[in-house]
Amino acid sequence: MTVTPRSIVLIGFMGSGKSSVGQLLARDLGWPRVDTDEMVAAKLGMPIAAIFARLGEEGFREAEGAILDTMDGAQPAVIVTGGGTVLRSHNIQRLRELGKIVWLMADLDVLQQRLSRSRNRPLLQTGDPVATIGTLFATRHEFYKQAADFTIDTSGLSLEEVTKAIRNELSVER
Ligand code: S3P
């Protein structure tokens, strides 16, 4: 049995399945799951949408970076990040210190489909969310690519298949 002492960090665009895969993976491995969005919301005492409304994207990013700085990585965990966490190089550096970075990639049309019912993502509250997704997707692709230790194309995969692919790649067992 091989057990990595390091955490597994999930990155990827909104709707790429980070939260759901993170839950399943953490349950399978018996590891704790930490979610940077949840930590930011808990620290500031308000939901992400309210943080964006009151402090703007920059205020949210500051809080997100500060949360990452508090993580010591002593215990292996499944770390779920927000879709924009990789936009700051300091964050990527921190995530690398914490564990292996897995990019949950998906095709643009798949993400647009998955996000079509999303009502709570502040960055998508625009006149044309489909176009916004396209623009953000194009801008961010390279950030995910640069940050990732490895990539899983989740487009045609179930949550279970994605989770299994991560475990296979990292050879982690409970
Ligand atoms: C963001 C994605 C969100 C959340 C915030 C900003 C982004 O997380 O961190 O709304 O910049 O892509 P999810 O990727 O979990 O939706």
C-alpha cells in the first residue's frame, strides 16, 4: 500500500466538479476535505456573493490568499480551491507546498452546460453569462496548465471515474 503524506489539491474552472469530486475523494480516502471558498466565507462571516458585493473581487482574492497562508499541510487533506485561486502566483506556490495539484479540466461547452443553472456565482452575474464563461475560460486556461502537476479531462467522466483516475494517478489508498 502506498500512502502519500501530501495533500491533493483540486484546481479548475467553475463547474469543473472540484467540490463534488473533493467530497467523494475525501470520503474514499478517509482524509479531511478543506474548501477555500468555505474557509473564506467562514472567516468573513458571509457568503461568497456577499463578499464580492461588499469587498469586490480584489477583497475576495486577498481573503483567499490569506486563507492559503494559514494552511500548514501537516495532515494530508483534499484541498478544494476556487476557480480563480491560481490567478495569483503566490497561491500556486503555496498549493505546491501543500500537495499535488490536479487540474479538473472540461471542455468549454460542457462547462457552459453545467454552469447554465448556476445562480450563485458572482462572476457570472453578467448580461451574457455564456460569453463571460468563454472569456474567463480562455484567459484562465494557461494558469491551470502551468499550475497543474497533472490533468484529468472530466468532460465525459462520472464523479466516480474522476475520483478513481486521481487515485490511480497518485497511487493513494486509504
Ligand atoms: C471563482 C470561483 C468560485 C469562487 C468565486 C470566484 C472564480 O469558486 O471562488 O466565486 O474566480 O472562478 P468555484 O470554482 O467553486 O465556483
